[in-house]
Amino acid sequence: MTNSSSIAVIGAGYVGLIQAVGLAKQEHNVLCIDVSEERVNQLQAGVPPIYEEGLEDLLGEVIEAGRISFSLDIITARDCNTFFIAVGTPTDDKTGNANLSYLYSAIEDVSTIAPNGAVVVVKSTVPIGTCERLQNRLDELVPNKKLAIVSNPEFLREGRAIQDFFHPERVVLGGNNKNAIATIRDIYSAFDEAGVPFVVSDWFSSETIKYAANAFLAMKVTFINEIANLTQTVGGDIETVSKGIGLDSRIGEQFLRVGPGYGGSCFPKDTLALATMARRHGVQQQILEAVIAVNDNRRYMILRRVEDILGQNLRGLRVAVLGIAFKANTDDVRDSSAISIIHTLLDEGMVVKAYDPMAKYENNDHNYTQSTSIEDAMNGADLTLIVTEWEEFKDYDYNSQLQSVQQAKILDLRLSLKPRQLELADWNLNFIGINSDTK
Ligand code: ADP
């Protein structure tokens, strides 16, 4: 299959870049536009600005095949007839609403060059009602061009995004223009052929699906974390409890692992945007608001566990924080729970040395440093705190550090070391959600 018509992807961030590279691999001709000169230069040289497994190879392959190009200038997209918009919609700190300024700016750019009848696909996560407003905006800007907005939310998981692109569990398309929807479905014909379900709807339902899916998953994560507080205190082992409930197919095992609380570029932003949006419309989402509050408080639950282990006065004690990324296999630190935990520990006067195989985090607090190895982070530590579920932390020979730590104490927020408890018998090994008195 060779598709000669060109596709433009506007925004070469996480979402846009995977979309662009994925479509190019499916033999579409793709032009990827970004406003960041640094990003475009890097991409032209085959260097992805983010870490995602398999991305660099795939990028190299599609560049080599001549299926993708990168540009700063929207004018270069004038021969494209489909425009995927994948610019960021970050949370506005003051209002909690999604900031749509990048989106509107991208839409205006596209309107200046798009040919008549072009389709503009919104991949960015946007508040419910935005696509309708974008359509009105386009109709106002270029009434004669008959550009059509289609909503097509992404459901990629960071760390598995390439695989998710090629094997989606569903494709959601929303809009009121049948031809425009058919055009996008045609671009996604490989998914149709593979039997992937398509959910075709109006704009509003499509936009809601994205938010509701993330809200539901955030709720699952938060739910199990709250149950973990119970097992921790009253008795029991959260891992067994997760398994016992997750095997019920109505519930499902995924997103039932105890941890430091959800983070990343989607859940915190999308839950907050949905809750704020709902309030504005007078239909407060009480469950979701509770989820957000419980997740925000998670760091204090963890602080309490640290106090259980080290005592009430944490000032001057040293902690090695293993993991900065919000989850393994990514360098993404946006809204990472590791960072909120680091802040909480610094506020207590602790001296924090953090290590992550990929992610970087800078902080001017004189009590904070980022280490370049597990050894360096653990040197002199009173507590080693495992926050991100990197394989490197699961497999590490902690016994080799028994001599260099101040206190042989570990708090494992991911239960990564649970299978190795015997081997780590010289350590005071602590988990969350597991009450050690449990028989
Ligand atoms: P996400 O994680 O949702 O993909 P990012 O913020 O990582 O979001 O990426 C968004 C990208 O979109 C950035 O690279 C940014 O430079 C780019 N961008 C923002 N506004 C525009 C625009 N008007 N035209 C092209 N690219 C844009």
C-alpha cells in the first residue's frame, strides 16, 4: 500500500511525533511541523527529542525511506490535505483549565494554507465542546474553504507508545462531516484491516471518551492506593488483594498496582481539566474530585511511612530516591509523583540524592542533588526509596551497598523487591500496602 497524498502533523511532541512516524511507517508521506527550531533540527538529524523505546530506530527508518520530513514553516504543508493537530494543551495553573492557546494558534496557521475541503484532525486532548468551537473558528476564518474538524483522541501509553500506535485497542473518530470521517478512516485502513474496532461519534462524545478513559484509569490507580492504606494499617498484602480482585474480568488486573500515586503528562492534567470543566457546567464530578484530592495527598501517606521507618525527626537525614520519571521506560518527569515526593522530603529538611536511568530533574534546593548512579545516590543514605519501577532497580545488587549506606533501610513504593525478600535479608525492607504483622 502506498499513499501518495501528504499528511501534515502539527506539533512534534510526544503525541505528534509518534503519530507522524507511525503514519510514515504505514507508507504515508508525512510532513511534521513544529515551532521549535531546536526540535526540528534534532528531528532532521534523526534524533528524537523524547525517549521512547523503538522511536529512534523507527525515525531513522522512515527518514531513510524518504517518507517523513520536518519543517518549521507551515507554508511547506500547503499541498497536504489532512492535518493532524498534536500541540500541547497544558493545564493553566491559575484556572485548572486546559490552555488552548497553542491549539488555536495551530488552527489559524493551518487555515492560512490548507486547500479547500481539507480535514483537520484534533489529536490533542481538548475540553468537551472544543472541536465544535474550532469548526466555528475555521468557518469564520476561511468560510469558502469548507475545512472539516474531526476529533481523534490518542490513547498511547508512554513507554509502549510505538506498539500502541500500531496495535490500538480502538480508534475513536468524532465529527459531523461523513466525508471527513471517511478520509481519516481511509488513512487508518491498516487498523480497519486488522479488525480494530472504530467508534465513530459526534465531537462531544469523542472528546468525552478521552477524558473519561483517563479519569477512570486514574480512579483505578487511586482506588487501589486507598485500599493499600487499609491493608498497611489493618493487615494484609496489597499485591494479593490486587490479584484477587483483578482476576474478576469485570474489574481487570491493569492499573491495580499500588504505587506512589499517578503522575505524568495525562492523568493529572486531564482529571483536573475534566473536574474543572464539569464544575463550570454545574455538574460537579464528585468521584473525580475525590480521586484528585486523594492522589494529591498520597505524598503525605508516603511521608508517614518514611517517618515510621526513620522516626519523626527527618531533618538532615539522607534519602536516596531511585526513580524520577513518572513511570519506567520514559524520561518524562511531567507531574511525576517522584518529584512531589522529593519536594515533600526536602520540606522536612531531608537531604535528597535522586537517581534515574533516563530522567533529569533540577532543583535549586541545596539539599538536593541528582546522582549519576545508584551507588552515588545510596552512598551515606539513611533510607533508599524506590519510586519508579525501572528494571534496573528490580535487579540491582543492593547487598553491594550494605557498607556504604548509613542505614540499611529500603522503602519500596512499587513492590519491586518483593520477590527478592530472602536475598535482601540484611536489609530492613519495607513496602507500602503490606502490613508486616500479617500472618
Ligand atoms: P504532547 O506531549 O501532548 O505531545 P508537547 O508539549 O510535548 O505535547 O508537544 C507539543 C509540541 O507542539 C511541541 O514540540 C511544540 O513546540 C509544538 N507546537 C506548539 N504550538 C505549535 C504550533 N502552532 N505549530 C507547530 N507546533 C507547535
